[in-house]
Amino acid sequence: MAEPLLVELLTEELPPKALSRLMEVFCRSLYEGLKEKNFLAADAESRPYATPRRLAVVISSVLEKQPDRLVERKGPAVAAGLDAAGKPTAALLGFAKSCGVDIKKLEKRAGEKGEYFVYCTKQKGELLKRHLAAIVEAALKKLPVPKLMRWGSGEAQFVRPVHGVVLLHGRNIIPGTVLGLKSSNKTRGHRFLSGGVITIGHAKDYEKILKQQGQVYACFETRRNAITKALDAAAKKQAPGARWNLGKTAELVDEVTSLVEHPVVLAGSFDKAFLEVPMECLIISMQQHQKYFPLVDAQGTLLPRFLFVSNMQASSSKEIVHGNERVLRARLADAKFFYDQDRKTKLAERVERLANVVYHNKLGSQLERVQRLGKTAGKIAQLIKADMAYAERAARLCKADLLTEMVGEFPELQGTMGRYYARHDYEPSEVADAIEQHYFPRTAGGELPKSPIALCVALADKLDTLVGIYGIGLVPTGEKDPFGLRRAALGIVRILVEKSLPLDVVDLLSRARSQFPNGVIAEGVAQDLHGFMLERLKPYLKEKGFEPDEIDAVVSLAPTRLDQVLPRLKAIREFRALPAAQALAVANKRIRNILRQAGGTPAAAVDAALLIEAAERQLSEAVQVLEGQVAPLLKSGNYTETLKRLAGLRPAVDEFFDKVMVMADDNMLRNNRLALLNRLSKLFLNVADISRLQN
């Protein structure tokens, strides 16, 4: 008979940042374990539960007994099991003995390689109580727990001490021992709001009983939703248009959900004097240290109010609020102290002390690094016609805030605090903004630097990281990328592409390499990193909606001007919609194959005197005319119009392949025709390799 099955572990407080993952893996592993042992009904569904003090799963339809099943054991081939006289061989006798039956009980089956012996027997289904404890133990061993602990005098190990195990099938307790504890149908509710032991009468009532008798929201998602709704309601009460979801709030909500069993949202306040400190400092102090939710008004201005989630409903919340306000006051006082102390020393005065901060033992100090950044950023500024002096100044100051107390306490604020301190020091606004934005984009889809000065320093910083770390052999492998080289490469790709900067990426890499002392960086690093960056470019372009063959048509040419990639792809997209596109793609594929089979690109130019066929003269004239027409289009980056013009070649190309034998016996004629095809191919390759387009 199928009934709901409840499995619960009652524990000490589980690690909050790992709780949701533990819940998911435990639920999946338990479900798979029961399925493997044939205890699940066809309509069985699982529902996970997790609070700070429990992991649980309810599976809707679990069988009390496995169904009977037919078990077959394959034995030796008939030819090997019987001798010439038809008597059983040692192999057949051994197989029958291992099955515990007489040879007469064995059957013959026809297979792909001939007949073979088989033993068939009906195996009766076993009871759930014989297997459940072992299935639960196996599921627990699959949990992603880096470090286990022991408790009491037993040998059981888990991420936290376990005080109770519930194994309940419908109304029936399934006897068994898990982690040294005997199963029952008893659990406990909230540590303070519940009154002792709770008996669960039926597995399906688990969530309802815990809420009614134990004051516990057992479902993680239900608890999370209750918290977000309560935060929304509380924020509205504090100020019109106030909101609490600032920055990486989703992770904070998950963590808070993992810390409480009975969430109650309360509001507190702090002294307005603390608002003199940059809001980023206050926000990170509240969120990271205290797990509070700071509030901003409709204009985005930080309010001297905050929300927090309590783990219990009290008759009077004043003492709880007062206690949290007192703790926060100390935290914010620290932040204000750091801020006041940091401003006593100018950023520029900190720069020389970067000589004492090691960047990498093979690449020198942070001072040597900012000296390299200054030269690279200054050169980039020249290339894009930005202010060279500002770029060099911003590069010199961009790492100085690493030596401040605030960044020492909150490393996430590097760059952000540099901007505040630079403004306090009356540095130009372009320089101050570049100090913060040179870290952009901080994430794969994050915001890009805005000003030209910030772009220069951001590129210089990422180029230096790539060339330096990659150039000393620390190449990312598999999922490991401790120095964030993939992120740096993607950042450069996005800046060059989305900001349409007319810069040659190989030239930029070479310039960055030239800033390092001789013998430190590998010789071919610029070319190697070009390929590394093109690999980052492909998924980036795919996310923008381009087809794999379109991307391949452009990236296969190893472009060094990444600002031209999107215009080329958009041109291909319009080109392939033209009637002539498919035929020209096939023709280009044919041309590339012919040139490859002929040994590569012919050295000679086309000789008009050797064009003896009308079709080849027509194609040559058409190519010559189009070369003149598309040259200014290519120069201006109008790739769409270029391909539209080239689409007009289709009649001449079709005629050529219909009437002309390229691989003629006469060497001079053959080479001249190959030169003509090469000239034609180059016209298209100015935009993309359209031979790679699929039908």
C-alpha cells in the first residue's frame, strides 16, 4: 500500500549558507535511493523541508513493500555449456550450482551470438522497514559537507549533532537506526515558542503540525516568501516609496531564511550623524555583519532606518529592537572611525607605500603594477583621444585605497572608497570616477566603465592582469581560475565591443607585455591571449542571440578589432536572408576547398591575358568593379551594404562554375583561375568567412 513517507533529522543549528543546498541534495538522494529499490509509486513526488534545526523530506507515495519481480541470470552459451555428446560441461555445472538449482531448471534463450542458458526466478518484494534506514544513511553520505563532527560518546558523524530521527510511513513508524539514533514519530518545534515534544500522527500532516504546535515554518520557500512580503510591508511603513532590496539582497534573504524558524520582521533606527559616512559603507556593514536590511527612499537616499528578521514573536518587541540598535551603533561607529581616519591621509601620499604590498612574487609590488598601468592607460588614452594626464593620474591612484582602514575591513569596497577619498582630496572628478570604475565590469553582465578615462584605466588593469598572470604560466584549467583571468578577458571583450573602441587587441596585449621587465613574461603571450579572448567572445556573442555558424564565420578569421565583430555579425544576419546567400555560401565553401587542395593561396595576381573563357572574364570584371565599390564601404565599417553588393556576384559565380574548369591541365591557366578565385574569396573575407554558414 502506498502512503506518504516522512524522513526528518532534528539537529543543532545547521550552517546557514549551506542549508538550501543540503536540503536539495538530501531530498534528491533520498528520492533516488527509494526509486532504485523500487519503493516509489508511479505518482510519487518529493517535497523538501529545511530550517536551522532540521532537514526533512516528505515523499507523497511510497510503497510498504516492493513489488515482486522476475530476476534473470545469464549463463554460458549453449555451445560452451554442453559437450559434443550433449552432456553438461564444468562451466554449466558451475553456473547451476551458483544459482542453487538443478540444471533442469535452466532455460535456453536465443541471443545475437547464438543460444545461451539463463536462470529465471521470481523474487518476492521486501518490506520498506528492511531498507529505509540504510537508504537514509546513504543519502546523508552524499551531502556536500566539507567537514564532519562527532558528538557524545557515539561514532556517528554529521555536519552538526543530531538529536532525533523521524521515519514515518503514513501513520506507521518505520523502525531503524540512523546516525546512532532510533527512529520515532516525535520531533520538537521552535526552541523558545514551542512547548516540548511534538508527536506527528501522519506523515502528510508534517508541515501543518509543525506550524500549529511548534511555531515553525518548515518549508524553506514558504518561510522565504513570508520574509520578503513582511519586508515589503515594513518598508512601506517607514517612508513612502522606501525599499530594502539593495545590492546582493537575494543571497542575504536566503541566509536569513536559513537562520530563523518563525520569522518576524522588525524595524530599527540609527543616528542620522552616521549618514555622513558613504552609504556603501553603511549598507555593507548592515548587510554583511548584522544581516540587516538597510532602507532607501524613493530617490535612492539612505534612510536612518533598517529592517531585521527576528526568530520569534514577542509580546513586546521594544527590547529586541533596542538590542539590535545598540549592536548596530557600535558597527557604524567603527565605520565612521575608519572613514574619518582614512581621510587624514591623501591617496597620493599612500601610493609609495604600495611598494610594501606584494602583487605577485614574480610580478613585483603593487607600486610596480600601478607604474605599468599608468604607462598603458596613458597610451590607450592617446589612441582614443582621451586626456592622457588624467588617465595616468587615475592609474597611479587606482590601488591606493587598498591601504585604507575601510577597504581593509571591507575589501568589497575597493575602488568605491578610492572614489570618495579622491573627491575629498579634490582630485578631478574624471580621475575619482575612474578609480572606482576601473574595476568594472565586476560581474559577467555588470556595468561597464562610463567615462573615457575610466575605460583607459579599466583596460590597462585587465590587460596587465592577463599578460602578467598568464605570461608566467598560471593558465586557468578546468573550472579553476583563481586570478579571474576569464573574467578579465570577458571584461576587455565587452569594453571593446560595447563601447566600440577602435583598438587592436593584439596591439594592446603587446603594449601591456612591454611594460614588464625582460625575461619575465613568455614571448608569445599576446597571440596566446588573443585566442584565449576569442574563446570568451563566442559564448558572449551567443548570449546576444547570434547563431553558432554566424559566430564561427566571424570569429574563425581571428579578428583583432573586436569593435567590428557586432557590425559584421549583423551584416551576416541580413545577408543570409537574401536569395543569393545560400548559393554564395556554397560557392565560397567550394572555393576554399579548391584552394586548399591546390596547396594554398596562389602567389601570382590575375593575368587578364589568360582569361580565355567568357565566364571567367565576366567574373574577373565583376570582382574588379566590386573591389572599387566596397573599398569605401569597408573603410567606413558598412559591412551590411558590402555583403549586399557582393550578393550581386551570384550570376557571375554560377556561370563560372558551370562553364570553367578550374583545375585545367595547363599550369598557367589553372594558376590564373586559382588566383581569380582567391581574389573573389578575399572580397568576402573582408567581412566574414561565409563558407561556414549552414543551410
